[in-house]
Amino acid sequence: MFGAGGTSGHINPAIAIADHMRRQEPESEIMFCGLAGGLEQEMTERAGYAMQAIRAFGVPEQKRAGLHRFLVENTAGLMQSRKQIKAFQPDVVISTGGYVGGPLVMAALSLGVPVLLHEQNAYPGRANRFLAPYTKSVCISFPESGKYFSRRTHLVLSGNPVAPIFFEVSREESRRKLGIPEDAFQILVLGGSLGAGSVSRAVIGLKGEPVWKRLKEERDVRLTVATGKEQAGSYLDDANGVDGVTAVSYLHDVPHWMAAADLFIGRAGAMTCSELAAVGVPSVLVPYPHAANDHQTLNALMMKHAGAADVIPDAALSSAAMADVIFELVRSPERLADMRQAAKRHAIHDALDIIYSELRRVRKHGD
């Protein structure tokens, strides 16, 4: 039984682990739990998994203002989770982070069901840090994450469970599939599942940037931007009015778009960074400034220190800054090649195998 929700950065790892389990043990039964009508319901059902709705609410920033709702929602979610666990009788409960997993993990612990956590980010989320000492195992994606957990926690360095397709797709195949000419310089801009307004606005502002106009006169530069469903609105029309830009609200075929890209620009979610490394795409990362404990900045800096990315703080992002960095990199093919190789060296190829092996150990130990 999986607990995952909130953003695709929590949901995709759970789906990748579930898919790997199903390949290894086709007879396995898998159930997801999450918020009714949330992104997790859409994504898990599209991936072919059943989902049971549970209630949950994150720790409020202003504790006094949201404390009542936090207690009510999570108490209800705990009771719902206990009921679902008793009905489904899982061998293991797996949470990939986010507050949605909190009630499910607490219910599993109260019923003696073994729990495995997976942490995607360099700086662990609040729920995982709190619950970790009481679980059987925590799989982490970066060595640096270990120092944030209690010494009582059993840690395993696994990396992020990137779907195998990210390691398998090729630039040539992806460009043929997407209709991108071989000599075009393709830029992919992703705002994440919830969008990134500052990134979308910077793209729209390229229309008035002389550097962008000059670059378009020199090269066939194409920029495809996915604004995120929450940021779509008028952004789509405005962005599609910029020469060389194609804007959509969401891209479902992300692995092929990443593989086809010469450059990626977007947020620094942990799964995004791991997927970029798997494909081997140079990137310009703009960490989301309001992420808990600024964990996206840590993710981005690790990619930068590996030589795979440039980093622009969200406060410093503008159309001029975006145009300048694109102009510089388009004219630096050798640096782009070095960044591509650095990204590939940063990838962990066997994360799913490591997590599955730990899952089997936890299941056996739980029995």
C-alpha cells in the first residue's frame, strides 16, 4: 500500500516503485492512498492503479490558525487509513513523502504493519524526518540527507526511483517522434506539476528582449514550455505569441521531450534533477523559493557542483537573465557537452533495484 500525493515529485516515485514491483512480482496487489480529486488520483489511475481516498492536511505555517483543521483532517485520515489497512491487509506500507503519507504511515505503525519510506530531496521533508525512527527503513537519494535523520533510523542510499524509460530514450528517436529537426536547438521549460509563474512570465517577456531576437536570427532556436495546469490561463496565449515559443499547460511525454532537448530550464525538484541526470540534459535550474526548508536550492546546488547545471535564484530570474543564459549556452557547444556528460555521471542507474531489494528485506523482517 502506497501513500503519495501533493505533487508529481512525490507521486511519480511511488508509481515507478509500483511498476517495478509489478514487473518483478506480477501477482502482487498494489493499492494507493491519497486525497480525493487530487493530482495523485489522476496520476495513479492513469498509471492503472486503484486509489482509496483518505483525508490529510499539512502542518500549517501559522500553527494557531490552521491547527484545528490539521488535527481534524489527520485524525479522520488516520481512522480511514486504519480501516483501509485492515481491509487490504498489506505486507508493507510505502510512503514517498508529503503530508498525505502521514495518516497512512501512522495507521500502519499502530497496526504493526512494516513501513518503508523514500526521501527524494537532499533536505528531507518534515513528515519523513518525524516518522523515520519508527519505520523499518528509509531509502535516501543523496548521501548528504543522512545527517538530518535520527541515529535510530535505518538508512539505505538508493537514489531516486526514475522510471526506466528515462535511461532508454535517445535524442534521435525522440526528435523523430516529436517532429523536431536535427539542427534545431530545442529548449524545454517545465514549470512542474503545479506550475511556476516566474518562469512562465520570463518566457513571455522574451518577446521584448533584443538578445532573444538576435539569437532567433542566428539559429533555429525552439522553446517548448509547459506552464503547469494551475498557471495556464492567459499565459498560454501570451507565451505562444513569442517567436519560437510553443506553450502548453502540461506535457505527458516528458521523457522524450527531455531526451530531445539541448537545454532544460525549470524548477529543481528532486525527481526532475534525477530525470535530467538519467537522460543527460544540461540545465538551468530555478529553485522554487517557497519549498520547505529551501530544499530545491540544495538540489540545484548539488547539480551545479556536479557540473551539470547553472542556477538562477527565483528572485534574480527575468526575461533578460533567461535570454542571456540561453544566448551564452547556445554559443558554447563544448560547455553543453561537458554539462551533458556531468549529468550522466550524476545518475544512479539501479535505484529501483536497490529499493525493491530493501522492500523485500522489510517485508521479510515484518513477517
